[in-house]
Amino acid sequence: MGQITLTIHGKLNDFLPNHSIENSVQVPFNQKTALKHIVEVIGIPHPEVGLVQADGHEADLNYPVQDGDIIHIYPRVVIEQQYSGEGPKFVLDNHLGKLTDYLRLLGFDAVYAKDWPDGDIAQYAYEHGCILLTRDRGLLKRKIVADGYCVRADDPEQQLAEVVTQYQLNSYITPFQRCPRCNGKLAPVKKEDIIDQLQPLTRKYYDEFTQCAGCGQIYWKGSHFQHMQSMLSAYLRQNSEKQ
């Protein structure tokens, strides 16, 4: 048996019983133990870990701990503009349905893995290069998960702000480009091509439409659109002020 001292920094302390800004804990271990195992035993999912320092030297979670080690664990920091193209893709478990809708409204590829087994969610994230968002730290601890985040907030709008901040998403936001129902992409469609699918008042008062390439849902700038636009504008303004 041996013992190491772990100093946990920043938001990683959310996973510990005493949610202080900086927590030092003494952890006993058996020989030939990797740091990843110890970090997850005390409750921290490995995808949330960033910099690791062991006795003043940079290390990683594969580091084989030694008796008497003093190790500092820091949260992962996402660098702005590290994503290419349309930005990151997400897969969310069944705890985060409303957050899924909000991410889609901001233009992000967000798959809602409702009622999927945990193993299938982790496998999907791995195979499709998605960030896994969940409130289940056990899901994040699965070995196959490379990039993931445990959402702390309870309120969906606060969850959205949390994820946008965590992953530096502001420059990738393109509202109303995805279908909030199925995640398909929206494209303009001519009124005459869909007129038989419109209600009489919609035909009379609206001329511009988009349609989902996935489920065929039709959208127009009615009262619901205006409400969502107002909500997103207020959110983006508040989030920008916090940056």
C-alpha cells in the first residue's frame, strides 16, 4: 500500500463532497495503479481532467502513481477556435432533452440519445467524434469516452450558457439552421412547393418558409419563431456580457 496527495483545482471540486475552490485529499492505493483509476474512484470523470502535475512535472492520467507523490489535477480548458467547419457535434443523454433543443436552435449538431443504453451512447460519441453531454458522471467514466462534460446546472437555459462557455461556442452559433425536432438541416423552400401542407391562415399571411431535410417539418416566422428569436437574442446578449 502507498499514499498520494491530490490537490484538485477549479470546477473539478464539484465532484467532491466538500465543494471548495481547492481541495487536497490523501488517497491510499495498491501498487501499480494508474492515476486515472484513482481520479475516478474519488468521483472525477476522466474527460473533465486537463493538466496533471506530478511532483512538479507534467504528467497524464496514465501516470503510475508512487508512494508520497504530490499531484495537482486541473480541469480541462477548451481553447477557442479549436474546432473546424460547423463546430463541435454533441450527443446528449435522456437527462438533457431541453438542452438538446436549445443547442439545435443555435445551429449545433446535437443528437438526443433518449432511452439509449449507456454503452450505446458512449460508442456513438466515440465513433462520430461527438462531445458527450450528461448529468451522469458514471457514463463519462466509461473508458471509450474521449470528450465529455457533466452538466452542473438544473435549468435548461443555464445549462446552455454553461455548455457555450465550457466549449467556447460563441463564434460557431448560427441560429435556426437545424430542426429542433430531429436535428436535420433546414433549407429554404418555395411556398408553391408546400402550399398543400399549409393551414389557410399560414398560406394567407406568410411567404417565406424553411423545411427540414430530415423529417420534412416546415417552419415560418410566426409567433413561435418570434418568441424563440427574442429568447435567443436575450440569451446571447447576456452571455456576451459575461465573457
